[in-house]
Amino acid sequence: MTDLSGRVALVTGGTRGIGLATVRALVDAGATVVLTGRDEARAKEAASAAGAAAGLALDVTDAKAVSSLVRGVAKEHGKLDVVVANAGIMEDALLGMIREELVDTTLSTNVAGTLHTVQAAARAMMRKKTGSIVVLASIVGEYGSAGQTVYAASKAAVANIARSAAKELGRSGIRVNAVAPGVIETDLTAGLSEDAKAENAGKTPLGRLGRAEDVANAIRFLVGDEASFITGQVLGVDGGLVL
Ligand SMILES: NC(=O)c1ccc[n+]([C@@H]2O[C@H](COP(=O)([O-])OP(=O)(O)OC[C@H]3O[C@@H](n4cnc5c(N)ncnc54)[C@H](OP(=O)(O)O)[C@@H]3O)[C@@H](O)[C@H]2O)c1
């Protein structure tokens, strides 16, 4: 298993779902992990349940808050080795039903929030000339999905944040990759009907929906030394759904 002993990691949106599973996976690998969520009490509770070093309040749409929190974590722990920009939202709307507010909240959380996190991570890692960043894309961002135009656009942008940042930061020893999960059973997909879940599981060669741990394990691999020559990639974690 990937060994992250002595590494300091930050996971945004670590209070539940894929983020919380990632926190647990990084803690299991020996890392000191700080997680964030929008509500301080919920973040502290999740941190204590997962064995993380701290749970802090952060809204990733606030660029200044992201910058200051990332700087603070790096200062307190002397460095920052790993950042997982996981915080994200998904709301479906058919083209004719898309409200301006949905566009604003989706793009400010998924695109600007990821960008703020990657920027702040790069600044913190630059001094030590080493680090690894993972962002959360989606198969929907790679292939599109009816009723998810706004979300799909936001996740295509996230994948290209990874590719572009990887090109820019490679010479500084910083790797940037994305994972593109399929349908993973978390709060985000809890609204899917049982029929839709069964249909997606049926279309998946591995015959089931994904678990948060499936994605967390891929993230743990990407941030560790076993992936030291991998950067700018978008790794599908979808059971073969889009083959
Ligand atoms: N589940 C899937 O099938 C799937 C598929 C592809 C990609 N993804 C992506 O994977 C990531 C995690 O998804 P999930 O399924 O684990 O979702 P989830 O269970 O809904 O959890 C979302 C997390 O993001 C945090 N968050 C949301 N908005 C935030 C904001 N403005 N600032 C800071 N934190 C915020 C939430 O924290 P609080 O609510 O505590 O603030 C929560 O911890 C997302 O980027 C999602 O788009 C998921």
C-alpha cells in the first residue's frame, strides 16, 4: 500500500462522501490530514471520527479564505505535500430549466473553488519544490450527460485545470492529476431513483455502482510515490461504465 508517513495533506469537502473516504485512506497510509467543510462543527466532528489532525470551516468559493487557510495549514505543519480539491456540488437541470443561479453556484463551487484550491496549493508547495494535487472531475465532464449540461461543463473545466496546471507546475516538482468517478453512492447521488441506479449498475461492466472508497483508493495511489511519473492525467474510476 502507498506509504504517506510524514506527509501533510489537505482535503476540501472532507466531511462526507468521497472526501471523507479520502481522508480515511490518507490517514490509514500514515499522513497527517486536515479536512474542510462549510460548517465548522460538522468539519470538526468528521475530523475526529476519521482520525484527521483538524477539521476547519471553509467555503471554496471564497478565494481569500482558501488562500489564507492553505497558508495557515502549511505554516502550522511546516509544509504541505498533498492537496485534494474535492469540494463540489451537482444539481441537474434540463437545458430549458437552467437558472442563472444554478450556473453561478455550480461554476463558483466546482470551477472557481477548484482553481482557488490549486492556486493556493501550488503557492504553498512551490517553496519545497515538491507536492501532489488531485482534483475531482467526472465521467460526465468527459462524455456529457442529458440534464447535466452545467455540471458537465464545470467538470470538463476541472479536468483541464489538472492538465494545464500539470504543464505549468511540473518543473517545480508538483504533480497535478484528476480522477473522473462514475456513479458513486454518496449524498450527491442519493436523489437518483432506484431504477436509475439499477440501470447504471447494469450498464457497468463490473456490475455495480461505485463506493466512495473506490475513488479514495485511486486518489491515495495518485498522491503517493508510486505515481511519481504520472501527471496531467484524468483517471476514470467508473467500473468501466463509459467503455
Ligand atoms: N458521487 C458521484 O457519483 C461523483 C461522480 C463524479 C464526481 N464526483 C465529484 O466528487 C466530489 C465529491 O462528491 P461526493 O459524491 O462525495 O459529494 P457529497 O457527498 O455531496 O460531498 C460534497 C462535499 O463537498 C463539500 N462542499 C460542497 N460545497 C462546498 C463549498 N462551497 N465549499 C466547501 N466545501 C463544499 C461538502 O461539505 P459540507 O456540505 O460539509 O460543507 C461535502 O464535504 C465532487 O466534486 C463531485 O462533483 C462525484
